[in-house]
Amino acid sequence: MKLRKKIVIHLITVGVILSSCSTTQNNSSSPELTKAANNSINIAQYLNYQEFNAGVINELDAVSSSNSLSREEKEEARKLRNNLNKILAKKSFILHLDSANIHSVRVMESIYQLELPIKIEWGNEEQSIKFVDLMTKPVTGFCSSLNKDAMDSIATEIMNADQETIIIFMKNYAVIANQLTELLPKIQSIQFNSSDPQNFAAMLLGINDSQNRFVKIKNLNPNQELKFLPRPRDDVQKILLILEPTQYKSLLPALRYHGGSNFEYINFISSLENLQDVNQLLDFENTLILLSENIIKKIKAKEIDSLESITRNSILNDWLLIELMNQSGVRSANISGMTGTIEFQKGRCAKRRVPLSRVRAQWIAS
């Protein structure tokens, strides 16, 4: 007989009850409800599905009847309220996870933050979720992996911009580079040799060719003083970097040194994987990076000071929300997730759009 180990963790604490009670009292305050009804409330603040209590339900009731909102906004508020009600009405959620799951601690942290009656059943059966590779494989409930969704966002950005683009990729990301060139046949690509970033950048941007032309011109009349400033190539406007996390620190500055502000840089999602301190985002200032609005808000609010593992943690957070939706009987939901915007439909895999955001120094200085 096969031995199976099951540990059931009940995350229903007294704090949940106290939180619910205090929230109910606070929401009896009519000035707050009046403010919600009279002002144009941003429904998006609740679309992250991180607050589950009677106070949010009451506020959404007031918002849905506000004359300051459009019909679409009112419908979205009602839909959100109904979804939250279904989740709150669920007496118990059960998650089946593999006992050797390396992301167990992070999953439990996400559960605790939601303050919902969620149980974890650990096992080593085929039905238990293992999270083999969070970046390159779709987690349960999602149509695509985060890498695939990130690639689609970049492809859309390049197509909409209608500007000549070149891809710089490392060997480990050759598959992604090839997939992008299949989507965009006219796009150029080159593999990065990390031994000499400065020389590589000078060669790629045409600086070496410009210098060679100058030498030839000078040799025609060696006695004449000529002023010279090497010019980068002008047949490319965008540069997409698909590199190993540590290589962004060497190649991006080299490209900027030789190319100045002549090019727009797009960084693949791998650029976030090695950033321990949020201040390191300053190295990417004014470039495009795959970062959700929710993470940007947390950076501005000083709620996170390290980006280490932020991408993987965000994937787990969004996976948990999809599990809650499925188990509570929610039919459809527009979710402002940690990895991006998510379109949920009962019985279908969830679709995700990962936004490209321009890095601003104000995020950190604010």
C-alpha cells in the first residue's frame, strides 16, 4: 500500500474575525459612503482582488449607484461586488500542492495576506501542483507562461511602433529570439558575446565603421585638422535586449555610451530577476521594462525594497487568485494582477497581458 503524507494547514485565525468586525464598524460611517457615492471612484483599486471584507462590498454598492460613473463603470463595480461576494461566501478553499514544492513558503505567505479560509493539502500524487518552472511553463489555470506573454507584449509594441528593431540575445534565450523573429520576419537579431561589451556595442551600432571611414578620409590629407565625432547607425530605432540577468549591467551602459539617446531600449523580463535593491532600477531609467502597475505602486509606496524573486512571487500570487475564482464559482473577472492584467473566464484558461512600462526615477524618489 502506497504511503501518502497529508498535512492540512488551516489558515483561519482570530485576526480574520477581528479584522472583519472592525471593518464592519468602520463602514457604518456614512461620510465615507457619501464620499464614495458622490466622487468618481477608481474601480481599478479593487480589481487586484486583495481585499475581501464587508467594507469593500458596501463601498462598491455605493459606487455602483453613483451618478458620476459611466454605465460601463457601474457594471464593472457590480460585477466586482458579485465576485467578491461569491469568494466571501465560500466556506473553505482547498489547494493541492506537492509536498516537495519549493515555493511552499511563498504560497503560504500569499494565503495569509488574503485572510480567507484556505486549506493546503500536501501530497505526492499526480494531482498535486508542483510548479516545475514558473517562468517558461504555464502555471495551472493560465493559457501561457509568463515568458510567452512577455514576448507577445514586446511583439505588439514593436509592431505598433513601426520602427526598425534589432534583437540582442544570449544563447540561453535563443528560443525566445527565434520565436520573435518568426512573428516579425523583418526583425534583425544578433547573439551577444559577453567578453567585451564595449567593443560589441561599438561594432553593433556602427561606431567602428564610422571611425574607420574617418581614418580613410584623414589619410587622404594627413596635414589637415579634421573634427570628428563618430555617429551611430541610423537604420535602427529600437533595441531589444534578451539577456541573462547579470549582463544588463554591462551591455546597456555600453550601448548608451556609444548610442546616446538615439535608440529606445526594451528589456526582456529577465532584466528583473537579479535586482535585489529597487534603486537598481535607476540603471534602466527611461527604458521600457515588463513591470505591472501594481508592482510600480508598491515601489512608489515603499512597500517593497527588494525586487529579488518579485517575478516568481507575482506569478504565485496571480495563480492563487485564479484558484479562488475557480473554486468560488466566479463566471468571469477582469483582474489587475501582479504580473499584468488577467482575463478570467470559468472553464477556460486565463489570458494575461504583461504591460511595458517606462522606468522613471520618480518611482524611487517619490
